[in-house]
Amino acid sequence: MTDTRLHTTPQAAAYLGLSPNTLNRWRYTGDGPRFVKLGRAVRYRREDLDEWVASCGRTSTSSSAVMGA
């Protein structure tokens, strides 16, 4: 079953083991997971967080991201 709830920045950060400030910075630079804007509110879908984590897979510290890893 897919988790369809929307998560706040602090909730998404806790799920990823990151600080909310890191997600805020990555949102600004475009480096983080996809997010949804509801007016001024920023929300994250669990599926987008999981997909982003999967796209960050590496085989070594000097390699680029391995898609689908």
C-alpha cells in the first residue's frame, strides 16, 4: 500500500535522518527530493523521498549516482 500522506519538512527530514535546514537548502539549490507546494506550504510525499534515496545509490565514493540502485 502506498503512503499518500504529505509530510512537513521536519517530518521528511526525520524520515531521511537529516536536519530540516539541509532539506531547506537542498530545496533552494534543487539538490534534494521532489516536493509539493500548497500555497506557501511545502510538503513531501513518502514515495518521492524513497525514490530520491534510491537515486542517490553509489558503488564507490568517487562514482556518480547509480540509477535504480
